Amino acid sequence: MLSNYIKIAWKVLLRNPFYTFISLFGISFTLLILLVLSAFLDHLFGSHYPELQRHRTLYVTTGTMRDSARTFSTKGPLSYKFLKKNLSSLTTAEDYGISSVFSSVNTYVGNKRIKMMVKYADPGFWRVTDFKLLEGKIFTQAEIDQGAQVAVITQKIRDEYFGIQESVIGKPISFNGSTYRIIGMVKGSPITHPYTYADVILPYNCPKSEYDAESINGSYTGIIRAKKAGDFPAIQKEFDQLTQRRSFPFDEDGMKVSYLEAKAWPFLTGFVYELFSSDRNEIFFSIVMLFMLLFMALPAINLINLNVSRILERASEISIRKAFGAPSKTILWQLLVEHLFVTLIGAFIALVLAQIVLGIFNQSGLIPHSDLSVNYKVFGIALLLTLVFGVMSGLIPAWRMSKLKPAEALKGA
């Protein structure tokens, strides 16, 4: 019986190409937008290169200081010494790394200006990230202790500064009045991953790194890797205790500080806090789900009107079937199967288009080193929602038509 319903649905699709196009366009376009949007969200917040272990990673990105009346406050990245003191004392974490916020510098090769993003980092930064080493090696603590002027670059800078060559290991690169010896080349990180993004990565004790600043404010962030996500509460509690081990109030940049907050948060929690001043991820997910429901509800309402028109066109067919004894339940199921068949075709079209769109975007270089891909878990949820809305948009007109008496259906035809 089901196969017969599907055959009938296919014939109905071919009968009126215009209505078929409108139906498929509404379904596939809605799903396409959701798939592309979810790919971007997954790229921003999921575990992707070079942060493949985000599910067991905490980030210390900002510190907030206020006076006793809480009328004056400062907020921003932290100093290297503050992070080093507190992160090195952690006993509940597997490892940690410290790096600076990336900054822009200009250098010149002949008459060509090259803009580079530079980051300073400690050896732990390489251990808690998952950079792919393409050539050479990364710097070690021994080289840092020796004060070596060394650099790790990305392919982008190799191509822009040197041109495509077999090897750049050992070659000099100059900027900011200093010259560094290249010891390694890694696959770059996308700019959408701000805590790992950089074109050139230098040891933290290189010139202009400000690693020896005594203040709490600075230009550094910390990355903590846990053995498992279940260790997060213990690590966060210990880090909070460590940062509060000092005498209050204290002076910082001319302000008497009575309140200090520096949190170790998962990436998404930190993002939500910066956006909503709350560490509850439920706020973000609720907004995303509300958007998805509203975005899918509007096409569903339009499809109800479209389905009413399509089914009314088939009034004579339905009336003849009812006149020959077809029960209302059978007609209802036939119409629903036809509609779900159209929905599944639209979902397949959306999946193919999403793969094409994301592939073109990755190749375009709009986000260098991006790796956007379809999230099949999200696709499954979106498909389920589409089927729910599909049933809703098809059930009302199908139920109305199945309840018509043959004489009424023929009169409507």
C-alpha cells in the first residue's frame, strides 16, 4: 500500500510543476539556511582544528577588577605573570598553556607590504592545542631560556613573505625592528578561533611581548586542558581559590581593587557571558531554538495554504474514491504520505545544496583555514522538525478533504 501511495505522490508531483517547485523550494531553502547556519555555529563553538579537544578545554580570557563601591571597574585580558602563577599551581588540570592576544604588524618585502598577526606563547600552548606541524619543529622551554629569536609561521606567511618554496626552515623573517629565525611551519588557524589564530607565533619572552609586566591586566589568555569534561567543576573551583589568594584591597593602575574575578570557562560559556553577562548556556540555546522554530513555522503556514489549493484541485478524484467506498482514513493517509514524500525530497535537495555551498565557502578563502561542514546531528533534528511541520501543514487540508461527502466534493470540483 505504501509503495502505491508513493507512486501516486510522484505522479501528483509531475502533474503540476509550478506547485511542486514552490513546495520543494520552501522546504529545501528553509533547511538549507538552517544547515548553513548550524555549520557556522558548529565551526565557532565546536571542537575543530586546531582546538580539537574543546570538549575538555577551559579558557581564561578576561579579568574583572572593581573598587569597594563597585563604581569603577576594569575588564580585559590578563598578564602573563598572573596567569603563570595561578595556572602553574593547578593540581586538578592535565595541562595548561598561555598565549597573547594576536596583534597586527606590518613588514615589507621590497615594495610589498605584508600584514601579519603575531602571537606570543609558551611551550604549553602547543601541548593544549592541536596544530598540524608541516615542517621543522616548535620552540621549547630550552630555547626560551636561551632567549632565542625564533618563530613558527603558517603557510600563508610563507607564501606571502618568501613565495612558494620547498623549505623556509632556518630563514630569517623581520618585523617590528627585530629579526627571527624560522624553526617551524604549521597549518594556520581560522580567525574565528581567536585564542589560537595567528600568522606568526613567537616565544613569550621575545621583545615587545610585555611578559614581565607586574600588573594583573595584560594581553594574555590561558587555555586549560582537563583529563575529561567531568573535571571542569573541580578545576574551576581550584582556579577561583587560587586567584583569591591575595590581600584585598590592593592597588592596580591607580585603582584600589576590592573585587577580582578571573574565570576558567568552556568556550561557549565564556562567549555567552561576554554577550549576556550570564554564564547560563541555556539562554543562547533558547534563542537559537526559538529562531529555528520561528524560521520553520512561517514556511509551514504558507505550505498549509498551498496544500489546501492543491488538494482542492483533486476534489473530483477524492469524491470518486469516496463514492466507491474508500474510507476517510485511507484518503487521509494517502494525502499525508504524499506530503511527507515531498518533504523528504526537499530535505535531500537541501542536504546536497548545503554540501555544495559550504564547499564553495571553504574554497573561497573568506575565512582562511575554515572547515565548515554539515552537522548531521543538526540535520537530523532539522529534518525531524521539517517532518513535524510537514505533517502539520498537510494534516489540516487532508483531514478537511477526507471528511467531505462525495456530493460536496463533486460540488467543490
